[in-house]
Amino acid sequence: MDERLAPGLYIVATPIGNLGDMTSRAADVLRRADRVLVEDRRVSARLLQHVGSTARMINYTDHTSEAERDSILALLADHAIALISDAGTPLISDPGYKLVRDARAAGHPVNTLPGPCAAVAALTLAGLPTDRFLFLGFLPAKEKARAEAIAEVAGIRASLVLYESGPRLGDTLAALADGLGAREAAVARELTKLHEECVTGTLATLADRYADAPPRGEIVIVVGPPAPAAEASGEELDEALAAALASQSPSRAAADVAAALKLPRKRVYARALELAGK
Ligand code: SAM
């Protein structure tokens, strides 16, 4: 007989397609939990059966009321409750954040069991910079709101990660190409499944490719960061310095021009001294 799990909330990541990606720790917690919170009972029943869990399921979705959440919180005092979503990591474009917030506020232990997440899996496949990335979830469906959401992040120097569905993929790629310009991107599809693929190209070529050919299955779009702004030329530097030196000391002029042109201050100061004949 397994030892009882300590009471508390357990956030359990589950596979995004390949059942082999279920971690042994996740399976163990699902078997030993007193209750499992699920989005869709039919989807999760299959997974629970696969790991040999007979735990009772309770529905937990974005529509769960505050009163229902309160009754789950009351159970947490002396029950181990696992939260799963239909696939992947709960809370990532999936329900759960309010429950975690309230469980923490009420002093219940909250444990996380990390595992598959489509956003992270796509980032590892795309071959685009991963040192800084911004997860955008699903963009708004309506054209104007979508364009606004894209404009809002256009200047951010990071890769962007978005969830999308096949039928909307072409329109979304076209809107991204319009709003972000010529950037490298990747369309990662059916990750960890039989037909997994990752197609790369510029946003415009990908928008063309999928315009009249919506792919099947689940999709993540990854967009590379904007190209770094071109460095100011020597001529531009001299022009800016000449103007600044007309009314400022070389040191003050160099500080202002270096900031405006995003150039190293030491280099700009050396040139300011040359131009000032010092
Ligand atoms: N919580 C999940 C996670 O950790 O990735 C995401 C849930 S969100 C409701 C579902 C979306 O995730 C899909 O519409 C798709 O954009 C993406 N997704 C999920 N599984 C995927 C897969 N196997 N391949 C590509 N994208 C996937």
C-alpha cells in the first residue's frame, strides 16, 4: 500500500501527445491523490486509467465559480488534490492560477510537478534565440484586437511564443508579418506525436505557405527577435558631435550623443576630443 500523500495542492504536468512523456513522479501523485481536478473528464479518464489511478475527478475550468473554488479549498486542509489540464502544464494557457493564488493565501502547501509544455518544446525545436522569450498564449481572434496585441510587443527584443490553431494559422502569420516585419519564425506542429514537424522561414514565407493550406493538429508559432538596429555610421557620429560641441563641452556632448546613438561613451568621447582639437 502506498504511503498517503501529504494534504495540499499538486500541480501535475501531463503529456502533450506522447504518453511516454508522463514522469514517474506525476504518475505516482495521480495514483495517490485523493482527488484530481480536471478540465474534461473524458480526456483525463483515459490518462488516469493509463497510470492506474482511481482517484475521484472534480471539474475545474475557467468557469469554475468562486463558491466551487472555496469548496475545493476547504478540502485541501486534509486531502491531497492534484490539478491537471487536458494536456501539458496546468496554468499555461490553462486554468489554475486563481486556485494556486487562493491556496497559497489560505496557507495550504502547493507543490509543482514540472513536465511537458508545448511552448517550451517548440522553443527547443525552432532554432531561434532562447535567452529571452515572451509567451503570448493565444492572440485575440478579432483582427483589430490581434493587430493591437502584435503592435504592443513589436519592439521587444525577445523571441515570441504563441499558441494557435490550424484554421487560424495563415491569418495569424500574415498579421505577424504585417506587424513585426521580416523576422525569422517557426511553426511547430503536433509536438511529440507521430506527425511532429517544425517548419522554419521568414514570417512572410510561412504566411504564404499556410495561406490556403491550413494544417491539421496543434500548433505553436515561435518568432525570432527583431534584428538589432544598425549602428550609426562615422559620418552620423561626426554630424551629431559637431552639433553638440557647438554648445557643450566635449564630455557633455559625448555623453548626450553616446546615449542618443547607443554607442559606447568612451569611443564617442575620444572622437569628441579629436573634433574639438584637444
Ligand atoms: N497547458 C498546455 C501546455 O503546457 O502546453 C497548453 C494548453 S493550450 C489550451 C493548448 C494549445 O497548446 C494548443 O492549441 C496548441 O497551440 C498548443 N499545443 C498543445 N499540445 C501541442 C502539441 N503537441 N504540439 C503543438 N502545440 C501544442
